[in-house]
Amino acid sequence: MSNVEFAEKKRVTRRGSFLANIEQVMTWVGLEAVIAPNYPTDTNDRRTLSLSRMARVYRIKQ
């Protein structure tokens, strides 16, 4: 097999399939639109997570 063919045959992990299912189920754009007005922005002393990353991490932990 060539390297290109081998790269295309990646094994689908449980984590990968779970995250793919979550992406299909959740409407992230709508959720982010609701959260965005209340989400803090970066300050000089502390960087915040991006809104999309924070929403995904929070939802997966629920």
C-alpha cells in the first residue's frame, strides 16, 4: 500500500464517532448566539477559552 492509501484507512475510534454524533445532534451556532452576549472577553491578566470550545467541553461533560 502506498502512504496515501494508508492515510485514508484510519480506524474510527469511539471518541471520534461520539464527537461526530454530538456535532450532528447539537446546534452549536444557535447555542453560541445565546451565550455570546454574556460570555466574557479577554482581559489583560487572563485569556478565556473560545466560546465554541467552552460550549463543547461543557456540553460533553454534562
